[in-house]
Amino acid sequence: MSQIEPAAVHELDRDDVESYTLPGGRVYERFFDCPLDYQQPSDGRRVRVFVRHVVPLGKADQMHALPFILYLQGGPGFECRLPGSVDGGWHKKAIEEGYQLLLLDQRGTGLSSPIDADTLARHGATAEEQAEYVSHFRADNIVRDCERIREILCRGRASAESQKIALLGQSFGGFCAATYLSLFPDSLSKVLITGGVPPLVDSPDPVYMATYPRMAARNRQYYECYPRDVARVRAIIEHLNQTEVTLPDGGRLSPRRFQQLGISFGFTGGFASVHQIVLYAASDLEATGRLSAYTLSMIAAAQGFDTNPLYCILHEAIYCQSGQASRWSAHRVRESHFRDAFEHDWARIQARSDPTAPVYFTGETVYPWMLDDYAELRRLKPVALALAERPWRGQLYDAAVLGANRVPAAGVSYYNDMFVDFGLSEQTAQAIGGFRQWVTNEFHHNGLRESTQVANYLFRLLRGDLADL
């Protein structure tokens, strides 16, 4: 373990920390000062990392003894929002298992040195300088932040075992959990992964070769549910090809951006939410020949790339091992293998052999044209282009360490997951020593949020007490 600078007051006992009560727990809002670059920690560049520390109600006097479970949010680029209550869902299950909770805003998100066009301007005058800054916001440094926080919060505990923490990683948080297992396995007591057993690949290309067919399958299922949407979507795409449509925030609603609503297909209830927008848009066009402000606002609210820009500019980097550059992988793979299935140009759609064929939505994929169609991403276009061509430094996973793993670890892989390919996840589960994998088709990618069964099952899977299930 690395050395932590001495402090007069333990972090848990600081009286300048804001706290308040939620149903089920007392929340302490904590900020930590961390190096931007852990390879050069003395260069003076720092980030501030925010964590909500939740202690079960009535157990404040046990704060120094209760083990921690750290929740790693999906993304990349999304903060961990304040829950309205910890008296339900996975929060309650973790508390019942004897944990106090750490809810992390990963660096670059939420209250942790957030990245947008304005904040980046303070970290370099050129796109290359800003890209160098953003290059420190991948899973390896997120995990190093977590390790630093663990050392600070667990300082003074009697044994090495009592200083360990458990992890719960959702989606990209599961990718971070695998990186943590690679870098600091001795710091972990157990690891739970939901919808994010990461593919151990060197670059994103194999990921999109596997997930584009999954997107196509979800489109077929969508149109089976809402067959009249075939004609509605075609009419909307025709209109957007022929009309310049501006969203309330100044972004451009192009046909290809409209098709990105298909990201919702990866979540429980996603078909219904997309159908709602399609129905409103088609009704607008039939009534007035234009899309209403209400419909445009619904579309903008369904797309988080402007509010969480790291979700675009670092999305493909989460798959890049040392020396690899993403080079807009999803775009390249679509152009070379799946363009006909995911076409957005109206002339090409009309030229198909079947002129009534459905227009497919895309999923969790990012494209270079987004840097023109999204208002906030336009301001980040130079740095995003630079990052796409940048060979990344450092390995995100160590296959040998994972293979020799002795940390109790379990994860759920959703068989029909549109975002994280089941086949690639299964390979990873087999590559991690002692990993216990649960495979189910009962949930989609957001199963942890939608059902208490997910967390309950994983805790029991690690304990081995599933005989009555």
C-alpha cells in the first residue's frame, strides 16, 4: 500500500463535511484531492474527486469499523446521482449485508473535476494539450483515485483485512472493477459486476462487430411490437433528410441523430419510450408538417451526450489497450460491414430492393458526425478528433493477474444485452480466476436498477447459498 500523508483528524471525523439524512442512511459529502497523473504525482496537477459516504441509520458510532462497498457507475462519463432513499433496491441489500456505502462521481463527472468545453479551456490552449489532459480520465486512473480514497478512509484500521473494500460495478463500472482487480487485488474483499463483465479486447472493433447484430435484432423486435412505426419512422427520416431541424439547445436533429434514440432499446421500457417519441413526431408531421417544441424537447432529453460529453469523447477509449487508437471504431465498422442495415440517407433508403423496409435505429455507438450535430460536442470537436487518433498508454487489464485472481468475484451477464456482448463477457468470466457468472435473459442492461433480485442473487451467489432458489 502507498503511504498516505498524516492528518490531524481522521477523514471520517472531519467537522467541515456536509451531512444530511436520507431514508435509510446518513450521507456525508466528501471531497478528495488526487493527482491528475499518478505516474507524475509531483507535477502539481490535481483533480478533486467527490464521494457520497452513506452510513446506515443508527450506526454512526460504527463508522470506523463497518466495511465499505464502493459503487462504480456506468458510462463512461456519468456521475453517481444522489438517491432519494437508500431504504430500497441494491442500496438496502448492501446495507443488510453489513456495509456502509461509497457513491463515487468518477473523475471528470458530476462534482469530480467535471469536463466540458469550458473547464477544458483551463487545461490547455490547443486540442493536443487538452487531449493530453483528458487522457488521464480512463479506468486506470479512476481506479487509482478509488485506491487513494480507500487508503484514506480505512487508515488506522487494525488489520489489512479490515482495510479492504468491496466493489459493485454497473456497466462501465464493471470495467473499472476488472481494472481494480488487475491493479490492486489485495485491496478488495469481494467484487460484484452487473451488466459490465468487460470484453478483454485490445481495441473496440471486435466489440462493434459483435454488438451491431444485437442492435439489428432489437430493431426487429421493436418493429414487431409496433409494426405501424415502420411507416412512421420512414416518414420522420424523410422529413429530416429534407428539412433542417434545430433542437432547443441549438443542436441539429439530423436523421442519424434521430436514429440514436435506439440506445433506449438496451433498457427495460426502452421500446415504449422510443415509440412515444415516434408517435408524437409522426403526429406533429401529419398535423403541421413540423416537429413541435414538445417533441424536440423529448428527443433532446433522451440523449445525454451534451450533458455528459465524456460519454462520447472517451466512449471507445474504454476498450483501447496500450498503443491502440480508437479511430472512430463504430463508424468504421458500420461503414465496412453494416451500412445497409443502419442507413440514414433517404436516397439510399429509397433505392433498397424493398422500398417499405424499416429504418433501423442505432445503439450505444458514437460517430464523428456527432461533433457537428450536438451543440456542446461542437465545442469539443478538436479535442475529440485528437483523442480518436491518440494511441493510448497503459494496459487497462492484466490477464495474468486476473487469471490468478483469489478475490471472491461474481457477475451477471444479460444474455440479450445490447451494449456488452454476452459472448465476449463469457470469455472474460472464464478468464478471471474463481469468477462466478450468472447468465440470465430476464433483464436488460439496467437490471440492477429495475429489480432487487439482481443484487440479492449476486450476494447469495458469492456466499454459495442458492440451494433454495
